[in-house]
Amino acid sequence: MDKHKLKWLYPGMGVKRWLALLIVGVFAFALGVAVAFSPSPLPMLEAYDWNFFLVGLVLTLLGSLCIAVAIRCGIRSIIGAIKPADVPNLVEHVYRSRNLQKGPHIVTIGGGTGLSTMLRGLKPYSANITAIVTVADDGGSSGRIRDELGILPPGDIRNTLIALADTEPLMEKLFQYRFSWGEGLTGHSFGNLFIAAMTDITGDFEESIRAFSKVLAVRGKVLPSTLETVRLGAEYTDGSIAMGESNVPKAGKKIRRVFLDTPQAEALPEALEAIAQADVVVLGPGSLFTSVIPNLLIPSIVDALATTSALRVYVCNVMTQPGETDGLSASEHVRALLAHANHRSILDYVIVNQASISQAQSRKYALEGAHPVQADVAQLKALGLEVRLGDYLDQLDLVRHDSTKLAEEIMILAGHHHFWQRTNGERVV
């Protein structure tokens, strides 16, 4: 017998007594059945003038009771040892986990804080979430790690992992902690350094993400859009060019197009598989030219979006972004997406906020050159898209999407799409 299995019999395991009771219960149950239903009593009992059916029934009931108590107490003993400390109600936890595993397969594509905000709202609905994140970032801590260590920038991936995490707030604070002191450490995020260290230990960036996911109990998967080192560039309407994701908004010019210095970069196969098997694919929200579109500059991702049977949704930003989308309406956001996807059909729906921001917020953002994105519905419909208008604002000082409202809208669309698939004989969720 495997020596590890023998450890169940070690002192202090809290299992042996219930195992013994289980054996006694099985023996009593079997004996009761034999006595009650045997044509002739067992030889050892023939000398007694008993009602053997009644005796057998009592033994059967006692055996059943012993078996039930042994199984119940044995399971409680084992669960008590392995139950997570932060789970007050195990039954509720198991029920929720099972239902999350049955949730729709959702793929999100983008990067930055917009993607993280949306994922926080989606994770209570499904454990089958795959976030595909751009790796073109070259600023801040991520840029320094990219330049000095030669690995993919971890910043957007770190934020996405934390957004999907099911862990204690203290752990989240730890991995978001940014050093403000120390030679060489100032400005670095602890989470970025953790991913860099795990990449060096494992020799594989993907494996480092998996390790991070285990530490934070991430609900779903986070994948880089490509494992190749890519650099983002922008061409402006005056013909000038800027290289580097962090430099794109700094020029203060209107962007004509963005591009990668490796135009034929290959997508991560796992990302393509996730899109093919998805029920819903969501692009955005997030910086249009530096977070969302860079993923579409990988040809195989556009191919996957054009051929998937999933519902394809674009979440338009609430505000324009200075130096990047100045003056762009919702339809112009969509046109930019489609232009960078070679005008292929990659969208079915667009979600646009129509709630007004406060005057104080308007003045505050105007000082930074940001304004609400105009919801030009007629132009969006002219592009062949279904438009979902609503109040998706977070009622806080910052103007951004409310993760709960946004997730509810996406799940409503997912439910409608599921019904359409069933009635049209397509692939059923």
C-alpha cells in the first residue's frame, strides 16, 4: 500500500474512529439483513426463540445509524482541516463555486484600468473568464522591467489578475504596493517585481502568470495577447510618427493609425482558443489606441474575432482621452476599431453611456482636456451595430464605468444571445 495512504491511520488525524464506526455499521447492517430475511436463522441463533425479523430490523437500523454518523463526522473532520479560513459558510461557498463554473465563457480584450473595472463586475457571474491583455506598455515600472530585464511588461497583466482575484484585501494591497523609497526600487510595483522574479525562476512568462494566479486565487485566466516583444507606434494626421506606447498621447496631435513594429506578431494560441469557444467577447473599455486596438494589430486575433460564434461587444469609453481620442464620438471610436481590424466584421453590439456627468466633474475634466463621449446613435446603427444606451456611470468623483451596471448589461446581452443560438440551431452555451 502507498505509504502516503497509510498516513490516514496516523494518530491525530481524526479519521480512525469514524473508519472503525463505519466498519461496525456495515457489519451490523449486513448481519441485520441476513437475520431478517434468511429462510432459517443463523446457526448460532437457532437455539433462541426470537422474532428474527424484528432482531434483523433493529440490527439494520443500528448499522444504518452507525454508517450515517461515521460518514457525517468523518467528512466534517476532513473538511475542518482543509476548509479555507475566510469561508464562513462552506455550503454557500461550494454552491457559489459550482454555479460560477457553469457561468458563460466570457473573453475580454484590452488593458489598463478600464478592463480591470469591468472584470470586477463580471467575476461574480462566472469563473469562465479569460482576459486577453496587451503587452505594448513601455512606461513606468513595466517599461523599466521590460528594458532592464528583457521580459514582457507586467503592469496591465498584474492589474487584471488582481481584478479577478478572490483573496484577502491585504494581499491585494501587497501586490499593488508601489515603492516610494530605495535605490532602484522607487516607482516599482511589488506585483510587477513578483512576476519578474517568477519569470526568472520558471524561465517562462506564462508560467509566472499561472503562479501569480494561484497566489491570488484568480477566478478565470489572464493571457498576454502575444509572447513576442512588440513596440507600439503612432502615425499622426500630419504624417509624423511617434514610437513607444507611453509617447503616443504626448504628441498632442490627431492619431491617424497605430501600428506594431512587429506587424506579423503571433497571438498566444490559448487566447485564440478562448475566443473560438467564447459565448461573449468584450472589447474595452480602456484607452482606445493604446489599450484596446494594440490587440487588434495581431492578425490572428482579428481572424478569431471575425469567425467566432460568440456575441461581440464593444464598451465605449465614457470620456475622451487627451492626446488620444480628443473630440471623437462613439461612432468614431468604433470606426477606429474597425479600421485597425481591416474593416472586418468583429462587432455586434456597442454599449454607450448616456447619463450626464455633474457640472463639477465636467469642469474638472475640461481642465485636463477630457469631455464626455457623444452617443451618436444614428451613426452607430449605420455601421450595422446594435446600440445599448444606459446609465453606466459610477457615482463617485471620478468619471468612469460602474462595474456592476456594466456587468449586468453584458449578462443581459449574453442571455439574449443564448436564446438566439437555441432558436437558430447554433452552438448552445
